[in-house]
Amino acid sequence: MESGWKTHNGKRFFYADYSDLDMDHEKLALENDRVDAMIRAEREGSVLAITNVENTVATREIMDILKKSAFRTKPYIIRHAVLGVSGIRKILADSIIRFSGQPIRLFDDMESAKEWLVED
């Protein structure tokens, strides 16, 4: 799956695919710039989002990119689900959640994330 707009139960959401990048922060940065531009083209307070970071290593560079992204997109996001965070990475994810102030929740599978994202 690649980054872009998707629908679930009739509701539109943005899927940011940063999966399977290992430690390639340059590739993540390029995709993140594209993703942030698409999200920031929307009306503030209107975006439901899922970010997939499965099989991507949380290096310092990658964490910095994701923190900056969370800050830039905060005004646009109303709910944000994140996939692929486990073990020690949950501690790192918690720091991004606190830093961003976004309503972010971690999930282990796409279906659960989509259901939470679109619930009223």
C-alpha cells in the first residue's frame, strides 16, 4: 500500500506508508515531505490519518523527521492511528505523542486502526 487517501465505512482518511524502510531516513524524509504537503492542503481540523512504520527502525534521524511532521500537521489532524510500534519503540512513540499534542493511538493491525479512526 502506498501513501494516499483511502476510505473505510464511507469515511475518508489519509494513509501514510513509511513501512519497510529499515533505517533509510532519506527515503522516509522524501515521502514525509510529500505526505505533509497533502495533509496541509486540507482544511484545518479535518484529517483522519493512519501512519504505518512497520519494519522501519526508529533511528535518531527518523524520529526527528516524525517529530517535525507531527508538529507541522497538528492543526489538520483530528485523529491519528499509528501501526507498527512495539517494544522499546513504544517509549519513543510516547515522546512524539506528548510532543505533538495530537490525538494519536497505537495499533497492532490495520483493521483495528481503521475502526477506531472512523468511529463517532
